[in-house]
Amino acid sequence: MNKYLYDIITSQGSLSVEDIALRMAVSAMFALVVFISYRITHTGSIYSAKFNITLVTLTILTTMVMTVIGNNVALSLGMVGALSIVRFRTSIKDSRDTTYIFWTIILGICCGVGDFTVAGIGSAIVFAVLLLMGRVKNENRMLLIIRADREKTDEVRQAVYAYFTKAPIIKAENSTETSVEFIYELDRKIYDKSREQENKLAISQDREQQSIADKLFSIGGVNYVNTVAQSDEIS
């Protein structure tokens, strides 16, 4: 009886316990590489420690699934049917997170079928690419948010387009019965250039209005003027 139970527990087709342990150990090692890569390329509020740990466990779990399936077609179809009823609604804060999810799944598949060479070479290349380019952020845009009385709509528009050397892009215009709110997208270089000019003019005192905010407030009826750096951490 004991031998029968042992045979059921340890029976894994053509794979021995040593082979299974090796695949799980290698998948854990590659999962650690993914963990380090995600930690390096994500900083600030965009980094999620829980998501990083999830990537590690996802790699190992995928390896487990591939080890169980093996070359059994019937079992693979049943596994697909079982997993198809699961719906994932995890919010993705950064588009790079999708890359890491696919990376962990592919690593699990490679380790599950015992193809460690593909997993090693592929991971080395992906790690290098993410290390070199993964820290790139989209910080070339500024948002100019203006709220004013509705009768000042035309004057605000003219002031904004006249102030910048490159016309800003209108992203939204929200109106109520008494007020209007504009959201303009500015090129970061144009915005920085205008700020440099403001500083020079402030030193030389060549003009009275030294900023876009001053110019807008001089119109009258403007409630607030906000400038926001649009980066990957702002959703």
C-alpha cells in the first residue's frame, strides 16, 4: 500500500524527481533576474514591490504548468480550457509591465520544457535592452491648465497662442454656464525656452509681464493657471 501511494505521488511520466527539481530551481534563478531587472528599471511611485514578487511566482508557476503538461496533448487542452475561465483585471501602471509579464511566462515555458539555453540567452538580451532603455521616461510634455470666466474665452486663447513660439495643442476644453477650463499640451523644450526668456527679462526688467501666468491674470477673470509635468507616473 505504501509503495502504491509512493508510486502515485512520484509518478511524473518520463521525468524524475531530480529533473523536476532542476527545472524549478532554474526557473527560480531566472525569476530572480527578472526581479532585479524590474527593480532597477522602475523607480518612484511607479515601482510596485507586490507586482515584482508576482513576476517571480508567475515564472515558477508557469514552469509547473509546463512540466505537468509535457507532451500530453489531452492534458494541455484540458489545461487551456481550465485557465480560459479565469479573468484577470490587474491594472497596468506602466506599459513596460506587459513586457515583464510576457518575459516571465516565456521563461516558465522554456524552463518547463527544459530548454535552458533559450531562456538564458533570451534573458541576457532582454535584461541588457531593459537596462539600457528601460529607464527612459516620457517627460517631454507639459500641461497648461487654465480656468477662467466664460466671457474671457477668446482672450485667453489669444494670449496663450501669442505667448509661445510654437502653438500649444488643445487637449480639452471644459465649459460650464459661468466658467471654462482649458488644458493645453506644451512641448517641454518650448516651455523651458520660454522660462529662460522670462528669467532674462526679469533680470533686465525689459517688460512688465514676465510669465504666462502674469499675462493671463492681467486679462482679468482668470481663476487659476497651473503647469504640470506629464510623465509616465501620472495616469
